Amino acid sequence: MSPRSAVAVRTVLPPWLAHALRTQRGPVPWSAVTRGALAAGPLLLAAVLVDRVGLGVVAAIAAMLAGINDRPGSRRASVRRLGAPALAGAAGILVGTYAGDHAGAVALTVVLTGLGLLAGGMSAIGPVASGAGTQLLVAAAIGAGMPVPEAGWARALAFLAGAGWLLALRLVLPTPGSMTGDFRFDGERDAVAGVYDAVAALLGAAGTQHALARRAALTAALDHAQDALTGPRLRSRAGSAAERRLRAQYASALPLAEAATALAWAGEPVAERAAEGPRRLAAAVRENTPTGPLPAPSRSAPALRALDDALLHAADAFDQGQGADLHTRRRGARDLLRAAFGAGGREYGLRVALCFGASAAIAQALHHSHWYGQHSHWYWLPATAVFLVKPDLGPLVSRVLCRAAGTVLGALLFAAFAAVLPRPEGLIALVAVCAALVPVSTRHFAAQTAVVTVLVLALVMVGGEPQASVSRIVETLLACAIVLIVGHLPMPGERGGQVRARLAVAAGAANAYLSHVLDGRDGPAGSDDRAARWTLRREAYRTLAEARTAIALAAHELPALARHTEGTDEVAAVLERLVDTTTACAVHLDDTGRLAPGHRARLAELLAELAVQRERAGLSAPAA
């Protein structure tokens, strides 16, 4: 090749390796950093001062685990996101302690395996349930193996105290720069304003190649706002005026989102004037001010008329500030049980149970054979396996690589710190620093592992045990091997069950939304329950986003695992186009009372394509 024609050849990494090297971006969560610094370290110091070091270690571990779940969002959402896993962890501590005290090695392994099966099925329900399942198993292993002199109930209370302290900090401390209005609703205001910004971005991208990505961003913003506003009220049963205003502002964004989606579906550019209204609404939400005059878009098409009507409704709702239906997810016990014990939950539960049980059995066998020498923390092995076996933390090989690299780095760093820091005050300070770094380290699993490794090793030494960096590395590598083996074992039923289950739920939601739009519209706009339509629309887009996430993770597995979900991405893409078309049909029906021939033809084309793609992917048709 001549020098003139020579080109740089870019190496394309395999998906499983590319995912391991990918890092999330975003601003530093200073509020979470502050809470982390005020949580584990001070709790441990207080315990040392009153000579209850063991309970202080348990409380610090609980605060650390809560810090991992301390993500951006509203205060009300944090009650469930932090509180539910904390309760599960306290229950795990209780069960693990009494099982460890009164059961032999075989019986204890059976108990832990059963907990793994239960927690694995729970984790298929959703992110909060997954966090609860993780803390249940980690705390059970700690309760069974950590040498703490206090009784099980005292350990459980210490665990609740540690997580509860971080949750209290989350509810009480204001966020920097959030003193506009009632600071307790800063997360809600930011989430609702983000919806209006996403609507404006979608309108600006209409008719361009970026429209699909902007529509996905709008779905994510709506999901985030829905979660931020869903949860316990922070004042009274009826809610404060600020809460009612936020609910009205969120509800007013739904018809705007619907109109913007219909305009993007049409594929024609929209005048800049149309996006200015949502931008001003976003500023009004964020600054807690009146909307002021809003520029009206052209009313030359059904979707533009719907956008104009939605802007007028939003301006009126902003001024009145009356509460409205949040169109929240209505998942009953039957839906939750189906997720936990369906195909996805069963596969997930079996793998978690096998990994947790096998690692507990191997760890106890090594412990009783005195392989551990002076180190008695056999519970590290099953606790490590819990994090490694969780597919919502990333693809299997990516998790293993990041965990191994992070553990080695963290153990080496701690060995250096332990050689120079005074004890216990230097180690307590190290715990505080690491707890503050946990919210930042969650951007990459290897970084999170390194920070947590240093923190845990420091806690072990404060508890009176010797430096354990070498055993920590060995046990982590052993857990990596166990999870890799179990992750590639054949399981009863069809592989890729979690992806297929998510896609089946999304297909059912899309079908319900389409049926409502087509069957519920026999006349002009106003004869139908739009609130029900918006609820179905939200569920359709939300379940599609969840399916897309599961598909993307599965696609980054090794080829031996990724092949089991081949074709599912194409099915999800067709479902998204179908839901977008359904939204466009709904807006058109509101305006004219009947479907245009182009809409009918597009629906028929998409339904036929969906049937073909489902057959190629080996998926059954959803129930009507």
C-alpha cells in the first residue's frame, strides 16, 4: 500500500470487551458524595467510641450498600429505592445469622441456595426488587459468616440503622443550587423539566436522522419523571401545593409528548417556533415561576393542532396547579408473580441459586480445611458471587473482567494504605473517603469494585482482623470462575428467558395500546378516555425501553450466550415503529374522528413485518 493511499485501520473490539471498557458520563453527584462522607465513616467512628465495633462494621456495610443505590432522582423515590433493599438486607442478616449459628455446613448451604433462588426470581421484577435481592443475599452471607459477637436481631437493627442513616441524609440535606421553592422537591422539578426539554429536542429533530434517538430520550425522561413523582408523599396525605403543582405539570407533558411523537413520525421538519413553548415550560418548572406567554405553533396539520392545544392546556394547568392523574404503572400481585416465576425469573433464579449455593459450599469446605489460614471470612466468596451473577450490572464477561481488575487494584491500594495509616483512626478516615467515592465510582463496575474493595478491607481491619488483600484477590478470582462456569451451563427451558420475557411484556403492552386506539374511537375527539390511552401509551414505551436494555446487555455477551437472543433487537425495533404509528393514529383520530388510508396501510405493513420478525427470532405471538 503506497503512503498516499495508506489509511489508519481502527481496531473494532468485540462487543463483550467494548462493554467492559465503556464508562458512563455525567456531572459529579456532589450531594451523594457528601452523603457518603457523612454515612459509613461517622457510623464506624461512633461504634468504635462506644466499643461496639462489630455492629459499627455492619452499619457501615449497610450504608455502603445504600450508597451504591443512592442514584440521582427525587427524595420520594429514594424512600423505595433505598428503603426496600435495606429491609431485605436486615432480613438477610437475621436469617443468615441464625442459620449460621444453628445449622451445619450442608444445611446452611441449602438455606443459602434457597435464598438465592428466591432473590434471583425477585430480581427479575425490576431495579428496586433487584437491589433488594442483592442485599438479601449479601447480608445473609455476612450474617452467616462474619464473626460478630452480637445476636442476630442486634445485627439486623445495626444494618437498618446504617441504611436508615443514609436515607435520612437523603431526605433532609438540601441539594446544592436547589433552594428554588421547597428544596425537598428539587429532584421532582428537575425530572419534570427534563420531560419538557426532551419534548423540545424531539420537535427540533423532527424530519432528521436524530428523531428516533430523541424519541427514545423522551421515553427515558418520562420514565424518570414518573418514578420521581411516584412514592410516599412528603407532607400530608393530600399533598402540598408544591406536590399538586408538580403533578399537574407532569400530566400536562403527556399530550405534548404525544403530539411531538406524531410530528416526528410524520418525518417532516417542524418550525423552530414549535419547540420554543416546551422550552419555556421547562424553564418555568425548573425555576418555579409562571409560564408567561407561549408562542403558538402553526395549526396546519392534526399533530400541530394537537401540539397547540396541549400547550394551551399546559399553560392553564401551570397557573391552576391542580393535581392530576400520574398515569402510574398499575402492576398487581399477579404481574409481579409472573415476572418472578415466569421464564425470565426462573432462569435468573436458578443461576443465582447455583452460583450462591456453590460458592457458599466451596467457601465453607476451604474454611474447614484451614486453607484460609488465619482469615475466617469465608462469606466473601458467596457475597462476591452475588454481584457477579447479576445480569442487570452488565454482560457476564464484562462483569467478571471488571470485578477481577477492580479487586486486584483495590487490594493493592489498600495494602499500601494499610502500611502507613494509623489504626484505627486512619482506617476510619479511609472508610469515609471510600464511601464518598462510591457514588462517583458507579460509572464503571471496575472502579466501583476497587473502591468497595478498599472500603471492605479497611472495615475488616477495624474489626480486629489482619490485613487480607491476598485472600480477597484469590476469593474474587475463584468467584469469577464459578460464575463463568454457571453462566454457561445449560438450563431447563429456553435460553435468553429474561430477554424474551421482557419482549413478550412489551409486545403485550403495544398490543393493548393499539387495540385501545383502534377499538375505542368510534367518533370525534372527546368520546374516549384519554387518560386511559396515555396510561397504555406510557406502559408500551416503558416496557419497550426495558426490553431494549435487556437486549443490549445480551448482545454484549460472548457469542455462545449472545446467539440465544439473536433477532430480538429487530422485533423491538418493529414494535417501536408500531407504537409510534399508533400514537400518530391516536392524534389523527382526535382531530378527524377517522383513520387516514396511509395510517391503515402503515399499521398493516408493520403488523405483517412484526409477525415475520417474531418467527425469525423464535418468539410466540402475544395474547390478544
